[in-house]
Amino acid sequence: MSIELHKGDLPDTLDLGKVVAIDTETMGLKPRRDKLCLLQISSGDGIAHLVQFDRSSYDCPNVKKILADENVMKIFHFARFDIAVLQYYLGVVTKPVYCTRTASKLVRTYTDRHGLRENCRELLGIEISKQQQSSDWGAEDLTEAQMEYAAGDVYHLHALKEKMDAMLKREGRTDLARRVFDYLPTRAELDNLGWNAPGFLDH
């Protein structure tokens, strides 16, 4: 597994294929207050591309193109937040999407632990660290530990999706999951507009 750090945007020549895993890092959990700092994206090939945004402009046409491309599936874990913050700062509606946390809630009904770490441990036999979860993502120079943490959040999403797809099919909930995923961009827009009442899709 390797990490490539990009300033401002993805390279023009980078082709990540038709299914990408995405995560974001922000200064907090309130998009209107806490700025988007970093986007992590991977095609599942063991390389994580980190985009450190210019927070004065968010001029990143290549990132925006991928997010809005309806021929590219975007995999998230807790997509509701990531989609909302990307919509708020980049002005794009991210779709289509797949949320491994939502899938977990639909099939791992035997537990209330649906975090990425718990899913990776149970379904993939992989331990991931959350040590840098509370970190200064607005720093001009990210530490190696920060970059490794950020990359870790996208390395395993393709494999998790494969596991979740099999479980959704087994439980007869594939179509239900797809309909929930399709609703997530609208749910994120409602969050940004202030309609963020507690519910099934909460963290």
C-alpha cells in the first residue's frame, strides 16, 4: 500500500476507473463551521491519493468531475457526512454512492457497532488504527501518521463492499440498500439546510 499526496486537485492524467473509495477529513463535524481539508480516494489498487485542498478557493475540477460522474460509483463509510461536506464546499452533488456503514446497519443487525474499525475487524480480519481521528487536518504540512491514517480509511472499502454485497444478497436487502444509497445525497442536502433531525442514518 502506498500514498500519493496532491496539493489542490488530482492530476489531469489520473484514471481511477469506475469504482472509487472516498473519505474526507475536516476540522470538525459541522460543515458550516468546520472546513473541508483533505479528500482521500483509491481505486482499490493499494494506492491512496490524498488531495490537500486550497481552502481559500476549493478550485479542484478533477475531483469535482469524479464526484459528479454518474458512471463512477463512489464508496464511502458514513456517506451522509462526506457527501454533505463535499456538497457544501465543492458545490457538487456526489452520486452514485455506496455506503458501507448503511449496508452494515442493514445486514449486521446482530450488533450496534457499525464503525469502520469494527467492520474491518469482523469481515476482513484487519485491525485499523483510529489514533489520528482527532487531529489538526488544517495544518499546512501533514505528518506521516496523519497521512497513513487518512489512507487507511479508503484502503479497505472495496473489499468491505464485496462482503456487504454478498450479505445484502443473502438477506434479500440489495434493492432496499440501493434505494437508501440513492437517497443519501438528498439527506445530505437536507442536513446542510438545517433539517438534520436524528434518525436511522445518523452516526
